[in-house]
Amino acid sequence: MTDEWQPFVLSPDGSDATPQALADRLRGLDVGALLVREKAVVFRGFNVTAETLDLVMDLLLPNRLAYVHGNSPRTKVGGNVYTSTEYPPEYTISMHNELSYSASWPSRLLFFCQKAAETGGATPVVDGVRWLRSLDPEVREAFAKGVRYTQNLHDGRGLGKSWQETFETDDRDQVAAFLDGIGADWQWRPDGGVRVSQTRPSTTRHPVTGAEVWFNQSDQWHPASLGDETAAMLAELMPREELPQSVTFPDGTPIPDEYVIQVRDRGLDNAVDVDWREGDLLLIDNVLVGHGRRPFTGSRRVLVAMSD
């Protein structure tokens, strides 16, 4: 944990703690400038509900995006609004920037806590500059040429997400056009699935501040992140290149386990937890800040939407 940076918290002025009051304050704010300066902003105490969410979401996310090419299991619950994740509650989700493995990514993410967990369930956020600087020079140098991601998306039956879920369509021509548009290497497979490979940078620079940040999901795509037992089981079932997702250096060289474990652990070690209260909103700059999820017990419902 670090005390050098914390998300900015905006709470009601006086007694007007309503979604409408928040919407009125947002109309008087330069949200873009606030977010660049603070990196992450928590809106707390305005009693936002699922029914009033659009009132403020439309002001915070001017161009809401679909979660196309996303690899995380989610359910669409509204107009480009999704459950934040559907991984089992006992697992930690390590730090990452949304869609950093793709050719384009959202600039903003907005999380809404509809129901807080009984225990745990915080959303940790990490300053991407600090995360990058926390890594050993050997690791930063090894990743300097970027990483190559590979997905094997099945046709409805198999491990991981199907291509229909991933691209939110069952039209193969639309998928082909999308993949050609992002410059991916891809091919339809005899079993009806599709294999997609992309080489992407390991860092990027913020378009406004110019700050260089760690910006890849190599640890999440690497078998080492699954734990020894799960990785060994998958290795018995299929070769690494047939996994639902995998990652190497651009020339195909394997990424050492210890490198991705260091990336994962130092991201979490430098993160600051946002402990949810029902009705909270968390807006983050998706380049400047990575996010994750702590384990939890009980029922938890956090929704997410994104914008360019």
C-alpha cells in the first residue's frame, strides 16, 4: 500500500445528498481536467441507485462504449453497462488497465456499487507510473519490445469465452472486419473457433500528461498467474498455444514465470483499496490508473461502463 496517492473523494455539500444534486455539480465541473489531475475520483454519499444511474453516468461518460474484444466474463445489464466481473469471489483479480491488450481502449471507466459485499470486495487502484517504477530494471528491459497476446476463442463449446461473446455478434464478417481493422493476425479454425494474435507495447504514455505507465496484461494472460496446480492441469490438457489466452515476447520467446509474478505482486503491493459503500461511483482514468478486485464474501454487485 502507498500513502503517496489516494483517489479524490467528492461528497455532498450541505444536506442535498441526491443524484440530482450530483448531476448539477457535474455540470459545473470540468470532469476531464479533474480526472487528469486526480487520476481517480470517488463520488460518495449522493444515494445513487440503479434507477438513477443514467442521470450521472451520461455526464461522466459522454460516449459509452461496448465491451467488444473484452476477455473478462461479464453480463450486459443495460445500454453498454456490464457487471464488473464474474470471477469467483474467493479470487483476487490482479491490477490491469481495461483492454490494454487491444489496439484501442477506453479512456475512462466508471464503476457503480449497487450492493456492497458482506466482507472484502474492494476495488484496488494503482498509479501506473508508480507501478512501472516499482519493477526491477531487468524486467522493464525485457518487456521493452512489447508482448504478443494470443486468444483461442471457441464457437460456443470450450474453455473461456466464445468469439460470439467476445465480439458481441454472431456475424463472422463483422468479426473479420473488426480484426482486420485493429491489425490483428487471425484465422478461423476448423472447429469454428478463431485464433487471434496481436503484438502490443508493454507501456504507453498518457495523451495529456505524457506520463509513461505500465500498460499490459501479461501477468493475467500468463499460465503462471493461475497458480502451480491449475497451470499444471491445463498443461496436461492442451499445449500452451492452444490455451484460451496466452502471452509471449514478440518473437515468441516465453516470458519467465518470475517476471509476470513480480509484475502482478508489485501492482497489488502498490495499490490503494477503494472500499465500497452502496451508491458509490468510482471514475478512473484508464491509462493513468490500473484496477483490480479483492476477494469477498456475501453478495456483491458492482457495475461498470466505459467511454472514449
